[in-house]
Amino acid sequence: MFGFFRRKKVETAPPAVSHIAFIMDGNGRWAKRRGLPREAGHRAGAKVFQRIVEYCLDIGIPTVTVYAFSTENWRRPEKEVDAIMELLERYIDDTFSKYADRDVEIVFVGRRDGLTPGLIEKMERLENESRGRKSRVNIALNYGGRDEIVRAVNRLYEEGKLPCDEASLSAALDCAGRPDPDLVVRTGGDLRTSNFLLWESAYAEYFFTGTLWPDLTERELDRILSDYARRHRRFGGL
Ligand code: FPP
């Protein structure tokens, strides 16, 4: 019986995805459908975020990036913004206890300004303590793809490294140091990139699902990975 399960696991083993990224959309609608406040959707979303990220790492995907909060999300009501920030703080606290023995580094990509000093301190402590580990979880927080590119160019300018080439611009981005995403998954049914990983996803495959983020399961992710495995990536060639 156990052999059967083991064999099945190998059959459904995902293809070589070295970097998967998620646009975690649909928390608000998930809550609304249940007559709950939007914050409840983000709480459910945060749990799914933890489960899905752990699953990705367990099945051997070494880099996972999630879009937790965009530079545009500040336009949301203060109560909702506060709830997301609180969830992030809680995630950081959890991560210290849970991931201490996991070979994963956590990197926050995005702008630090606008975040509270307490949150920034926690983020930096987690980054410093996890630096150099084998796998990587990028958390895009206060993040915009255009903003990331502009900050990278300004950094290169300040360091006297302009004009630059693609490799040196890539190396100046927040997400530097890991391969570009192979696959970007967006939940929630919208068909857009929403300013996420604009530079890094130049050749990424996209998968859009109508499933709301808090409803995403490991089984659906397996199906998404199987779909990805059937695609023929040409990178501009034939
Ligand atoms: C988009 O759904 C989701 C967000 C703007 C926030 C994502 C945040 C989490 C999943 C929780 C916190 C994250 C971590 C890393 C602990 P939406 O609110 O736009 O949903 P809607 O389109 O249905 O309104």
C-alpha cells in the first residue's frame, strides 16, 4: 500500500521548475462570499501562502516568490493594510521558530520606506539570519516591478556603473542571485501581471486560474505544474 503511494508520488513529480512565482489574488472575494470582512480573506490567504510555499520547497522547487503587497496596495483602507502588515509580522515570528532548521533563506523584495521601523527590523533580522541558505523565498512587499527597475538603475548610476548591460541590471535588482521565474501563477481570475516581476518574467510561462487564492490546493498546483511540463519553451527561438 505504501509502495503504491510512493510510486504515485514519483509519477506526479513536477518538472524541473527552478523558480515559481505567485500572484495571490482573490482573498477579498473569498471573504465576501462567506460574509466575512476582507481581513478574514487575508488571514486565510496567509495560511495558504505558508502551506503552498512549504509544498513547493518539499517537492524540490528551490526558489519561490510571492506577491504579498504592491506599491499600489497602500490605496486600500487603513484597516486592511494594517491587517496585511500584522499578518506579515506574524509570519516572520512563525518563520523564526518553524524554519530554523529548514535550509531556506527569506528575502523581502520591494521598497522599505512606508513600512514601520518595527517591521523593517524584523524583516532584516530574518534576512540576516537566513542568508546563504539553499532554497529561497522572496516575499514581494511594498513591491512594484517598475519601481524595482528604477531603483536598480539609480543604484547603478550612484555606483558609476552606467551604461549597463542586461546582466548587470539583473544583478542590481532586488530579486538578484536566483534564476528568473519559470512559471508565474496568478489566482483569482484576472489576466494581468499587475506590475509583478516585470524584468524577471520576460520569458516566464504564465498560468491563470479562477481559483481564489485561499482555495488553492496542492492538488491544483500539481495540475498547474503538469500543464507547465507540457509547454514548449522556446525563449525566442524555434
Ligand atoms: C490580493 O487579493 C491579495 C493581497 C493584496 C494581499 C496578499 C496577502 C496575503 C496572502 C496575506 C499576507 C501574506 C503573507 C506573505 C503572510 P485581493 O485582496 O485583491 O482579493 P480580491 O481581488 O478578491 O479583492
